[in-house]
Amino acid sequence: MSILKVARIAHPVLRSPAKPVPRSAFKNPLFQKLVDDMRETMYEYEGVGLAAPQVHESLRLAVIEVGGHDGRAKAEVPFMVLVNPVITPLGEETVTGWEGCLSIPDLRGIVPRLARLKLEALDRHGKPYALEADGFFARVIQHECDHLDGGVYLDRMQGMRSLTFIKEFEDHIHHDEE
Ligand SMILES: [Zn+2]
């Protein structure tokens, strides 16, 4: 497995709508290697999700895992692969929360997101699945799916006043919230 180079904003691949993964991809060892490499890359940079455009592949593919990377705690969301995902809102409620992105290093900001959603996608072998998500899990799904449409979380912020460097977040904001 390899650690892949992560595209940063202003690279055109992050602003282009990604192409659907074709049925023929699932049996292709290169596609399976891409999924494994994306998993390694997500772990390496301690992300909770990674979309294929972030590693210079314009495909509707993302990986997610929340918690459990270090093996100490059970994963909150076990490793999952989203191929050609489709989000359907469940209700109109939105919630705000902090987000960061490996393609926008060192920054965080407050982003409104759907509180609940239904996700329909294919797994890494092309098998369809559907699930309902809320809370941080729903937030991560929406963040990764935005990448597949050429979006980043900055586009969703209601203003830039909450934008912060991670160091200043730890110094000034994180402690206030505890
Ligand atoms: Zn991101």
C-alpha cells in the first residue's frame, strides 16, 4: 500500500465534478489498490474521510472511518467505502459543527449541515447498500460527497468569522467548549 499525495485547494481536480465509477472498475486490481491506498492515506494524515479527487482521481469514490485509527478505541464509524453515493435529506433540520479538510491544511471552520440523511451507495465490490446517518457521521458523509461535486467546506460556511487555524482552535476555542 502507498501513501498518496493529497491535492490542496486551487488544484483543478478539487473543483471538477468527479466521474461515476463504472461497473468494470470493481474487478480491476488498480481500483482495489486505490481504495486501499486511500485508506492508508486517510490514516497517515489522521483524517476521518477522504474523497478520490483529494488524491488526484476524479472518481465518485470516498472512504470514511471515525475513531479507532490508533487501535485504542473501537471505531465510532468503522471503515467504509462510498462508491457513487447519493444523499437524500431526512427532514429539513440543519446543525452547525466544526470541519477541517486535508486539502485545506491547518484550518477549521463552522459549517451548517443536514442533521439527518439517507445514504445510498455501492461498496468496494459494487454491492449496493443504504443507511441512515445523523450527528458527526452525517457531517462527514456530506463533506466527502461535496468533494465529488467539486465542493469544499469553505463554500458551505455562512461567513468566515469562525475560520481558525488548528493551533489557535486548540488555544482559544477547544477549551472554551469543554
Ligand atoms: Zn475535505
